[in-house]
Amino acid sequence: MRILVSGATVRTRDSWGLKAIERDPHNFRAGVLLAGCYMSAGQCDEGLRIAKSMHELAPDFAETNLLMVTHLARAGKRADALRVLKSWEHRRDDRYVHPILRAIAYAWLGEKSLALDAMRDTIDARHTVCLFARSAPFLEPLHGLPEFDRMLTEAGLPQHLKADST
């Protein structure tokens, strides 16, 4: 099975993410990426399973906490997602957290204002996700919001990409 994620093709059964986890079961960053691939492909149960195991490995890291929040919220478990977010916010340290992670988590929690604030920070950081933000599945809750569209337009991002017809 092949999944198209952010313009890159990932094989779910024998992907490098699975191999990396097999070789180093404590490589939570590979698991975070893999769980995100499953989420983008709409395989929420598998993504949530991986997110939970990565969260158990690294409960104090932003990536695993925001991943859990996103997967729980997407699965309709808002109360659980808020519990994880609140718990993490109380014990987090000063490590840098990329704003796109916050934007995704807040978007799926339905916290549109906080998600848009984090998206502004993402644009300011010139993250490559901005290039496909209008169609990225993980930002789906923001799609169709006039503020989101206006923000991307003001940043000079294209309305849509057209294939060369020649």
C-alpha cells in the first residue's frame, strides 16, 4: 500500500519509519512521523495506536504530546485530548516547539483562533508546509476559513497550483 503524504510517497508496511522503530524501539521521532503518515492517509486507528506508544516512550516531548492531542481530537476524543494537552503544558520545559505542531493540534481541537495564531507563526518561520497548507489533510479544520485563506494570500502563497498545460 502506498500513501501520498506531503508530496512524498511512503510505503506503510516496510517504510523506513517502521524499520527505524524495529531497529531502535525508542526512536520516538520516527514514530511521530509514521503516525502522521497514517493520519494524513485517514488511517486514524493505526495512527492513534502508534501515537500512544510514542507518547509512552517520550511523555515529556512536545512532538509526542501534540501528536496525541491531534490523534485523540481527530478520533472524537476531545476530553482526552484536552487532558493530554493540559498535562503536558504543566510540565513542559523551554524546548522549542514548532508552531505547525501547535496549529495542527489546536485545529483538530476546534480552537480555531489559537490554530490561526500558530499558523501565523508558522508562516513567519517560513515552514515548507505553508506551500501546501490549503490542501494539507492535517490542516483540514482550517480549510474554508476566510481568515486562513486571507493569511495565506497575504503571505504570497498561491491560491492553487496549476500543472503546465503545454
